[in-house]
Amino acid sequence: MAYSTENADIMRADLGIAPGLSEKKMFGGLCFMLHGNMVCGVMKDHAMYRVGKPREAQALVAGAEPFALTGRKMGGMVQLDDGAFTDDATRCALTDLALAHANSLPAKERA
């Protein structure tokens, strides 16, 4: 299994139901998109959140770590390992930051 389906269910619950919310398999895991823009996702042993560069420092203070998919840090993205993912307050703070970022972007047209 490439990602935890239990963590995906938790992330779905954190995101709630919103128009324009969708799921897409990506990076060997599952990503959640808002109007075609990545919000967050689950991978084998961690969760990632696209909070945007302006909100990255706030996300790190909230308890996240920089996200590095191939060993190289990806600006504007943070991650939580499985242990930190269990903290509801941290996870929800990151979800709010990621949704705010996705809402600030123009919707992508479907291909």
C-alpha cells in the first residue's frame, strides 16, 4: 500500500465537503485538490500540505516540517509524519492554511 487509507479518511474528514474538492492519485499517494489546485495529500508515512510560501513559516510554527519529496525542499509545502498527524490541532491548522492558499489561486480548467 502506497499510503494509509486511514489517514486519507482522516484528511477527508478534516477537509469536509466543499464544492470543487476532488481527489487525485499523485506522487505514489493521494492528493486532495480544490478547483484543480493541490491542497494536501497522504503518502506512505506522512501527510503533506501545500500552504504556499507566504504561510510556510506559520505552518512550521504550527508543528510541520519542510517537505522534501526527492531530498530537495519544496517551497510552500510542509509535511507531518505519522506521529504528528495524530495531533488534531496541528492537522486542522495546516488544513486551514492549505485551504486558504488553494482558495487564493485561480481555478484550473479541466483538461
